Amino acid sequence: MTARRSAASPLSAKAISACPWIGHPSIGPLRHLRRRQGLVFSEVIDKDGSAYSGDLRGVLKNYANEQFAKNGYTLNAANEIEGFLFKGTDAERSYHETGKFDYVNTGGYYHSLPGDLLRLFIDTTAEVQRAMGFENEKDHPEVAPSQFEINYSYADVVAAADQIQIYKLICRQVATKMGLTASFLPKPVVGVNGSGMHTNVSITKGGKNIFWDPKGEEKMSKFAWQFVDRILTHGNDICLALNASVNAYRRLDPHFEAPNQIKASATDRGSMVRIPIGNERSARVEVRSVSPDANPYMVLYSVFKTGLEGEISKVKNLRQAERYLPDNVYDAMANFRAAEWTASSSARTSRAASLTSSRLRPTVAPVSLAPSSKLRKCSITTRSTTSSSGTCSKPHCSHSVRARDAPASTAGASRVVRL
């Protein structure tokens, strides 16, 4: 069964088709859906039968298969997705008229009583998730008023990305039936904590978690720490892939527990990467600087590709150096376009995709972490202590140092702006 694009589509010349997967081993059979409804995940293919380069789910799946075939790695992920519950079924779409969001609950952690709308929403959503095959672990209100989080067990990387899509769909449908709105904007309300999508990742080989080492630092293996170091090295380069909206940068405010510092820590929740307490089964790396409105397939592809194949900077004290993520989408876009890592990833991804087909592929734009660029830029950006403009001191680097790169105590602090 294929679903072809209409002739009116600008991509119709490519004769793109969708090969659906009915049901999902990690999500459950279709009997859990209402009558006459179905849930379909598709792999988009080009007219010659090869994987379509614009299908990020297919790109992620191909990368996962490549890692398993080449190295025996199974890529695992689990996401902690926060959201807000607001009054009204069209709270987001009517914001331009109302200028505000109305909470259904003004408490925080453990302040939601039985019968409360937020508690009722969380319980109903969790029940629907279990019916859909999710292995729920915990659910609770979050720090901000009317904020929630419902956690579930890890899965292989493609299934984990699919679950993110289904999780948000379930939340929105349950909220709508209750006359409410489930919002996954990173920072819908000024003055309170925003919402994140903390991304927990691990890698197994031969059934063993290779991030675990009982004798290692924080009981993590050298392999895991190298994974972390690569993420930190390219933190600014891939920030746009992890935070793709304007609103996402309003969340990265250090005053509200936002992880805007490019460092790793077991305890500091302002760090981009956190190392949770774990064991042989649960040892993992948590990438915290991810917004809930990001593309889950792009996020997981970026994290795993960078963690496995990126470079490791020789900067002193890489894991605790004073470095920060951009506080606006324009700087994130500039970093994304100029970085050598994202540009080189483009070429490698294109070559790898061409090898998945036994026939020649048509000329199409390759899926990548960034468009090709001849600019050279350092992969480590440190806030300047001067307010004057200048250029990076690294040879052959085009990264401009602006006045906004001042210490966090002054211009470097993220600005929170109303929608």
C-alpha cells in the first residue's frame, strides 16, 4: 500500500511514496484506537525505490541500522516531555486575541489534589498511554503552575521518536475532550519555568549497556564520557537542531533552571548534559537542552551522530568550562550554518544515503545537520569578557565575538520576551 503525493505537490515529479507500517511493536496494535481510526508510520521512498533524503524518520532509521550492522550498536532513547495545560480548547490559536494563557492549576509539584483538572488530565492521559502500549514509569505535576510530565520507559531510537509524536497527540486529544489545551511551547508564560524535552540516551552491544562502568567516573564508561565530550564540543553547532523555534530560546533562561551552560554535571541542572544516577541497566546520558517542540527524529539523529562521530575539543576543562548556548535563534542559525561539523555531516550523510540503494539516485538535496558552508568556525564558543566587538582568536576562524557575548551576569543572560 502506498500513499502518493498529488500532482499539485511541488515534489510530485519525484513520485514520492509512503510505505506504511501498520501498528508498532512498542506502541501496541490498532485495536486500542477508536473504530475506523488507524495509526500509520511510513517510510518515504523516492521513485527509484531508494530512501527519500527529506524523510528524517527514514534517515534516523538508516543511521540506527548502519550502526548495528557496522558496530553492533543498538541505539536507545527515552524522553521526558514537559507541557502546560491551559483553559479552553483553542488557547494557543486564540493567544493573539486574549494575550494570555489561563492556568487550570496554580500549584506545582504535589499540589494537585484528586479531582483537580490537572490531576484528572494526567491520570486520563497515562491510562490512554498504557492502552496504547506505553510502559509508563511515573507522572506528576511539574514546577510551574499547570505544568505536567508523564514519563515512560526507553525504546530503540526510532520507536522512541515515534512515541514522542504519539505522546503529544494523546495529550492534545485528551485535553481537547476535557475542553482544555495541552501546549508544548517551550516558554508560553513569562516568569515561570519553561518546558523541556530531556533526552536520555544509551547504547547497548550484545545486550550490555556500554555506557556503564562500575569503576568509572560517575560509574560511566570511557566510551560514554567520550560521547558526552563530543556533544559538548559541538553544543553550539547542533543547538538549532535541538531548539528549532524562536520560543525555545526564551526558555533558555538561567533564572528558571534552564540548561543553557555547555557543560556536563551529575547535579547541576543548568548543564546541557547531565549524568543521572544509574546502574548496569539504566546508565545513560541526559541531554537537557532540548525543546518539546523540536523534531524528535532530527533531535535523536543529531545527538547520536554527534556523540558517536563528532570531534573532541582540546579546550581545557571541557566538561566545566564557562560556555553558553545562544540566547536567540539568529545566533543559533549562524552557528549551525558556519560550523565545520554540521557542514561535513551533510556530505557524509549524503554519501551514506546513496549506498542504501542498489540503483543510482536522482539529484536531490541531501538531508544533513546543516547546509554546506565554506566558512570555518571554532566549535567552542566562550563568552567574551569585553563588550567590544571582535573576532575569535582561533586561527582561520570566522566566528564573530559580539557585545552580547558578555558574561552571564550582564548581557549574556538570556532575555525572556513575551509572545
